[in-house]
Amino acid sequence: MAFNNTYIVTVLLDVNETQDVDDRAESRSYIIADRTSGKSVIIDAVIDNVERDLRITKELGLTLLFAVETHIHADHITGASLIKERTGAQIVYGSDAKGEATGVDQFLFEGEALRFGQTSLTALATPGHTDSCTSYMLPGAVFTGDALFIRGNGRTDFQGGSAEKLFDSVRKKLFTLPDDTIIYPGHDYQGRVSSTIGEEKQFNERLNLSINKAVFVEMMNRRKMPRPAKMDIAIPANMRAGRMI
Ligand SMILES: [Fe+2]
């Protein structure tokens, strides 16, 4: 858990106990709780982990108000609808998913704040991994989804992905945040939990400040990665906020 004066962040790793063939095992979910009121949100819940996540919120005495998504995931099914069913939490997607996603209670536009107690998350449109990726900012921290990873970034080869847009989202938006802003990514494949804007400006493999847009685009376009194993199930389900039918 990370603390500041007003909020607590709980980092939830995905433990794929069934060891089935998919690549959701490195997904990250986050519970952010307002310290005074216990009002809280969960970002990028994974359907397979909902029971665990609800157990944690119950243990901590939290009231879950919102299930927030950074984007329409291709690698796992969101737990948003199940969480809504169990707790009444409202489902929130970034505004660029409007027209793509159904079953969503609120589309958050850039600069709009989602308030829970004395704490609020503010949306920042960061397209590029997909065309509707949204990051969410807290004072001192940002949840970057698959736009910016620790030392890396999300793929840009489907769901309206664009290396050009991703470069601009990172350089013109995320990298304008203070250097000590903590980054919480949507995945990490090496067991790391967080980074900072300053670290990524210096050490990110493809997006550090010494790399220009043309080089980045060329690097991304050269990458050949296998399709996520459950993509054809996950994307349509996530366009329904995680409802299976
Ligand atoms: Fe993704």
C-alpha cells in the first residue's frame, strides 16, 4: 500500500491460479480509497479476481463507489459489471469509449473529476495503445493503463492503436506531469510495482527523452507480437463492461 495524506492505493496483482493459456497474468488492478470516508474506486478489475478484491474492500471497511476502466482490454475480461452487481458501484470508462462501450454508467471526459470523499481521480485522454485509452490522475500519482509501462509501453497494433498517437500521449501529456509523479501501469511483466515520470523520461526503453517520434514509430511498427489468446472473447465482453451476454 502507498500512502499520502488523503488516499491509499492498494496494488492488486493478478494471480492466474488456473494457469490456463492467456496473458492476463500480468494485469494490475488498483483500489484507491479516500482515507477519511473509506469511499473507494477500483481501476481495471479482472473478472477472475473479483471475489478476492471484494474481500479486501470488505476487510478494509471500504465502500466501493466506482469500477473504472483505463480501456477496452483485449487480454482479460473486466470485473466491472460483476462488481456493480455485487456492490452497486457505478461503471466508468473514458469518454473516447462512448459509442464503443455499452453498460457504462459514466464516460469521463478529459479534465473531468470522479469524486469519492475528499479524493478525486481526473481523466486524461491518452490514446495510442487503443483509440479510447484514458489515464487517471490523483495528486502525486497517475494510473496509465497500457499507455505507459515501467520502462515500456503498450502495443499499438489493434483496436485503433497508433504509435504516433501513443508517442504524443506520453510526451505531450504524461511527461508534462511533475517528475516525482508515481506511475501505476496496467501491466508489468517483471514484478515491478511502480515508477515515476522522471524515471521513465530517463530510462523508458522506447520513450525516453532521447528518442524521437520517427524512431519510436519505426520501432513499434517493426514489433511483431502474438495476438492475446482470449482477444475474441475479451474485447466484445469488455465492450459490454464485462457482461458475458
Ligand atoms: Fe490493453
